[in-house]
Amino acid sequence: MLLSQFIQQLNNRNINLTDEMIEQLNEYAAYLKEYNEKVNLTAITEYEEVLDKHFYDSLLLVDRKIEGTLVDVGTGAGFPGLVLKIVFPDLKVILIEPIKKRCIFLNSLIDRLALKDIEVINDRGEDYCLKHREQYDYVTARAVSNLNNLIEICGALVKVDGYFICLRGKNGKQELADASKAIDIMGFSIENSRIDYLFNGDERYISYLKKIKKTPTTYPRKYNIIKRNPL
């Protein structure tokens, strides 16, 4: 995906990048490749692949203006949360990442890009959730665990009337159906779902789950229980 194609594809989605945003994304891509030579963050570091499989993939989540607060659980090298912060600078973002070396990279990158109102937390999603229940407008996670486990790990972070945004691959529709019990228990309803595609044709299944009632205080359970006995 060329930069011109990336910009045009986003324009088609009513996402208009400023020169500053393009400069920040280019700096992100360059620093990711440089840093990845000493710390393994991702297998995808070539510029055109980063544009499609990391940046564009992150922005497929957006089908509306998002504002307020967003938590990205298991953010890895910052996808999608840090990309969303660059493109929606008024968004307040928290990046949750359990691996410390990734947190060091993220903090270094945030400093380089001079981003404000973004915080990196070195923690597991389910542990952070116990301390910050139902405080955030949006919560998302990309390629972390299966969906019914993920909803339990992340769901209690979402405030009532907020959203858990799911970005899944080609099996996403079936995953969503399999997670119906977890969706109900955690207090959500499915507002909408859609199929979308990366520029290279890879399929994505995106769902907005709206929090319609408080999550029972018994959830999330400890991770070993979640993994052994999913909802």
C-alpha cells in the first residue's frame, strides 16, 4: 500500500489526515523498524506493509467520530490505540500492555511524537479492569485471545452506554455468535457488525458492542479460570 493509496482510502472513509498526522505516522513507521532490530515487536516492519497491516487495519475500527476516552488492551506496538490517538488527537487514550519491553518502546515513541493525553500501563487487562471498572467510553483489543475470553477480560472497563469495539479476522462472524453468552453476561448488546477489507484483500469483521447494563462484579474472573472455563 503506497502512502498515496493509504491517504485516499482514508479519504473515502471520511478520515482526512493533516500534514502533521502523516508526518507522525511516517515517524512511527520508521521508529518501529529501527527499534524492532533490537527488540522484537512485530514481524511486519516494511513501510508499505505497516501502512496496510498496522495503520490502515487499526483505522478500520472507525465507522463514526470517536471522542472521550479509549482503552486499548494488549496494545503490543501500539495498534490500534496509538494510531487512533494520532488520527483523533482529542481522544484520551490508555494503552494496556503486559510486556515491559513493549511499554518502554511505546513511551519512547510517545515522547518522540510529542503526544499528550496518552498513557502506557504495564499491566494485564483483567487486572487493570479490577481497579478501573466502567470508566471508559471505548475499549478495544486487536488480535488478543478469542472473542468470548476477550469480552470478559475487557468488558467491565466500558461504562454504560459505551462501546467495546471488536476487530477480528475472517472467522469473526462465527466468533461473535460463539460469544453470545459472554456478550449478554457482561452487559452488552450487538449494535452493528460489518465485513471490511485491508488494501491487500485480507478480511476483517468489525463489531460495535454497546454496554446496556452494568457488568456483574464477579467478572472478570482470574485469567487462568477464564482460559480454562470460558463463558
